[in-house]
Amino acid sequence: MANERRLTCIVCPKGCDLVVEFDDTGAIKNISGYTCPRGKDYAIAECTAPVRTVTSTVRCEDGEVVAVKTAKPIPKEKIFEVMAAINKVVAPNTLKIGDVVIEKVAGTDADVVATANR
Ligand code: SF4
């Protein structure tokens, strides 16, 4: 059975189909299917230390919701912890795009920032 993993590159809308082959030790042996260097970098990251940008919403003091996201990708295994932290936030009604809602969320080095104005 082939020791490989198939991925869809999510770096750009083209969505190239990537194939990562591993040797017997589990190390990456070959990567194919990418049409630019970013796809190769994505495949390596996804197979070694996968990350994601988290997008969500926070509730403001008056009950309205505002879109937020992590300012940079965070380790994939931290997603639930980050979402739990975001769900606890009650933001001020003066929230503006770029305002930091949570600093260094869930022990990562990423802030959660507003992506819309109130
Ligand atoms: S490999 Fe390059 S062109 Fe293909 S989806 Fe990824 S970023 Fe886009």
C-alpha cells in the first residue's frame, strides 16, 4: 500500500491536488502536484505542523456580533481552545476593524482582532 497523503492546497483558489509521499521512517520523500512553491511549503507545513487562521464572531455588550479572526495562523490542535476563548468574550460597543479582542489567544503568539466595525 502506498505510503502517501493526498491534500488540496488551500493557499489560493486554484486548489491544486497535492500528493505527499513518505519513506519508511515517516519522513517526506517527495511532494508533487503543486504548481507554485507556496503549494510545496503548504504540503510540508500540513504534514509536519499544520496551522489554520480561525475566523469567528464575538458578542458585544449590547448583544450585537462582530466578525473576528486570528491575526496569524495558529496550530491546528489549538482551534477548539481558541474558539472557547473567543466565545467567552464580551467586546465593547466601540469595536473597530483591527482592534485586538484577545492578546496571544490560548497561549499562542496570535492576537484575535476585529475584522469589521460595530
Ligand atoms: S500550489 Fe500554488 S497555485 Fe496551486 S493552489 Fe497552492 S498556492 Fe495556488
